[in-house]
Amino acid sequence: MPRFKHRIVQALSERKAQGLYRQRTRLDRRQQMIECHGESLVNFSSNDYLGLAQAPELIKAWQQGLSLYGTGSGASPLVTGFHSAHHELEVQLADWLGYDRALLFSSGFSANQALLFTLLEKDDVLIQDKLNHASLMEAGLLSPATMRRFPHNDTTALYRSLLRCHHQHPEAASMVVTEGVFSMDGDLSPLAEMKSLCARYNSWLVVDDAHGCGVLGEQGRGSCDQAGIKADILVVTFGKAFGLQGAAVLCSEETADYLVQFARHFIYSTAMPPAQAYALSKACNLIQQGGWRREKLQELSELLAERVEPEVELVATTTPIKPLIIGNSDKAVSASLALKERGIWVSAIRPPTVPANSARLRITLTAAHSRSDIEKLAIGINEVIHD
């Protein structure tokens, strides 16, 4: 057998034996219902926290954008791909989130990688939360900088890392990277304390707020706004609360110019369609004006906590992400399948996405859910966990 084929077959066999084999499921979607093999299920695995992905206003805005700009951008931003809709969205985001500039990317993965690959050099020190997203971890490992990781949300350990860096590498540039909301646990980063430590040791704080922007803070400005701090660099993504796709890096004028000159993910990628940027401007308006959506999320969170029985170990969070830790991967998959039989879609999340022995049901609420949806979910969870 050829070596590549042997390697592939062996790896797939091992993954199946470990109970970690992943498969795509073809779905059709309408509001918070999804169609799977002819069955209708209530979707509790979406990151569409504000319910904007199916909002009529947003659909109409994208249609208007298509009429104005056509389908694709046609080139990278530095050739002919930067259109008026992109510029207007960047200005809108920068003004709303309080930064000099915003730069658009086609995904959060590319935005994070562009940021770390471009800014970090050989003698720099990168300090990351151990539970940061794979895009951040991979970029850190492949960058020329020295990467250190600290236990999740442990500011004492972060302090020790910064102190060590200060003493051992007094001339080194250091960067601390964290997420505003951690996607698998739904918990918040201690941003105020982290910002204070970074300021003390002249380190930059970078916050990936993919799961916080739109949901937390005044007018949905996100985790940093809620914590009362301003990160040196902020990354927001559009595939969650914005209901669309893409990302933006918020930063100073000089940093933006530096990224335009040197960030390969920005320079050599086709720009997002201008019609999409046009729709994102509408999404940005809906987020700012949609306080009722955030209020409804809070109401539904409280209802779920009330209806789930006390012995069910549903993790209490202040975000729409509600993990139910099961531990064993096979049991998590079985629980997910049992909920599907009850008309509820909740994905089982297994290693390596989460640490070993922490497989879980990742339950997410959205403003498009109804109270009856939450009642159905709670009944299903209570029954499945007791089985």
C-alpha cells in the first residue's frame, strides 16, 4: 500500500476506534428548525446568537447589496477588490467599537493567523490562554516567537509568565492573547485584571471576541466593553451574532497600515464580496438597535436554568453557551442521539476539540428561540440524563 494511503487508512481506523470519528450531516434550515433525513428538529447548536441569520431585514440587505455590487469582489483588497461597501463597513465598525481602524478578513481563522504571523518576530514572547481557539494556537506554534501558555483564566499564572518574561527578556516585545468568551465553556475571560497586568509589564493585550461581540456590553460592543477595558487589538467575527461570515481586526492606525503592508492572509486573499459587506453594515445596525434580542437571551437563559432539574450538571454561564459536561465521548454521542429522537438537535463535542474526558453537549440559545423551545429542551435534557 502506498505510504500516504497507509497513513490515511491507519489514522481513520484509530479515530473510529477511539470513538472520535467526525461526520458531516446534511441539513436544511428554516428559522431555528433544521431538517435532517426528513425530520424537523429544534436547533440548539447554532452560533447565530441573535437570530439574525434568518432575519428578513438582513436577507433584504444582502439582496440589495447584490443588486448594487454583484456577487464577488473580483480581486484582493490591494488590487481591485476594495469597494465602497468595504470601506463603509470598516469605518462603521471602528466608530462603534472605538478604534482608529478596522480591517476585513474572510474568516476569523485567517484574521487570527494574519495577526500573529505578521506581528510576531523571533525574540518576541507570546502568552496564550490554554483554551484559546485552534487558529490562535496554531499560529503561535508556527510563529517565530517563543510561545507560553497559562492555565485557563488563571491570572496568577499569567502574572508569573509576564514577570518571568520581564526578568529574562527585558527587551523582548510581549503579547497576551485570550478570548472574550470561550466557545466550549461559555465563560468570560478576566479581562480587567489581564489588562492591568499587561499595562504593568508593557505587554499588548489581544482579545478574540468572536462569541462576545453582539451579545455582551453596551449596544452589543462585546466582552471588552462589558469589562470596561480596551484591548490593544480586538478581533470580531461575523459568523456568530452578526448572522453572516467573515471577521475584522480592530486596531490603531499604524497597526492597520502595518497589516496592509505585511499580512499575507490579507494581501493574497480575494476580498469578501462587497454585497456581503453591505449586508454586514445592516447587521451592525441591527445589533446596536437590538437590545431586545439580548434581553430575550437573558430571559431564555433564566428559564432554562429554572426548568432543568438540580441534579443535571448544566454549567451556569452569563452567555448563550450552556455546556453540559458528560466526560465520556460515547456517552456524549448517545445523549445527543437521544435528544434527536425527541426532536432536539444538540451536538456532542469531543476531544480534541475539548480536553480529554470532558466530552459534552454544547447547548446554545438564540434570540430566535421561543419559550416553548426552551421548555422542550429542558424536558429532553431531564429525561436523557436520567436514562
